[in-house]
Amino acid sequence: MIGAAIPYVIMLAAAVAATLRGSPYSAIEFLVLMGAWYTVRMYLTWGEEKPVNTEKDARRERILAGLVGAGMVFLPILTISLPIIDFASYITWPGQFVIGMLVGALGTYVFWCAHRDLGKNWSAHLEVREKHTLVTNGIYGRVRHPMYTAIFLLCLAQALILTNWIAGPAGLVFFTLLYVTRVGPEEAMMEDQFGDQWRSYAERTPRLIPSLGRV
């Protein structure tokens, strides 16, 4: 419980630091968005996890996850709190912030739906858990990887809200790297685990965007 509260303390400290220094970014709004998706993950994944049966590419997975964490959490909080890379800030264009918050709200909603429907089958890495089931209902009936859809939306929101040429797109860059290296092996693992059930599901369900074909 205490460990789960630490990110909230860090976000609060970042908000105070940003206010005291007159941060040139929409710091409070960005931190609210970060707090929202973190709360969704903590609330819907809290409790005992199913044991892991199969894990692939563990070292690579943890390196990539660390880069995504740096791009979506560490670098934005550092940028908001301290003037280290303020040289890369820029003036927002009309409507950019509003669009960013709307994209972020949509991403948080999709994130919540994905976690709710996936339940205890969720894992942060390439893993198959005991009694793992293939979820095809709810939002998983619309796209195969709604969690990735959600994180892409959240990263896009970060790029729009955090008006810094380095910290803004950092999450999007690192998550795209994780996605392109993970999605193939992940789907191969699902095919090995579920066979024809997975192949039938993959044929009728696009990867990321509903009703627009496979991307």
C-alpha cells in the first residue's frame, strides 16, 4: 500500500515545484492526467496476481519497459519540476492544449476498459499466466490490443500538453519502439497458447483501431 502511494507523493511534489518556479508548461493538467491513468492501473490490478507459466525475452522486455517509464514518467516530471531542458520549450498553437486533454481523456477511458475486461490476465511483460484465458469480449471485441491503443493515445496527449520538444514526444518515441518489437512475439505467443481460437479472433479483429482494418 505504501509503495503504491509513492507515485502520488512524487506527482504532488512535482506540482508544488512547478508552481513555485512558474513552470512554462501545463504542469497541473498533465499531472492530473498522469494521476488518472496510474489510478486506473492500481485500482484494477490490485490484489494477488496469477502465477506466470511462460515468459519471453525477459531482459529486453524490462529494458524497453524502463525506457517507456522514463519517457512517460521520469522525463516529464523532471521537465515540469526543474528548468533543465526549458531551452526546448515552445509556444503552444491555438487549441493544442484542449485537443491534448481530450485525447488524454479518451486514452484514460480506453485504458480503464482494457484493464477492466482483461482482469487478472494482465501482465506488464510478455507472459502467459496460469489459467490464462483469451479475452474477446468488451473492448477486446473491437480491437486485439486496446491497452496499446490507450497508451498511444496517452503518449499523444503528452506530446500535445507538454510543450517541450524533448519531453513531449519522449513517451511516444519509446512506446513506439516497445510496440514494434513486442507485438509480433506477443501474438506468436498467443497463437502458441490458444491455437485456432486465437487465429479466428485475429482474423476478425483489428489490432489497434476499431473497424478500420489491421494496423
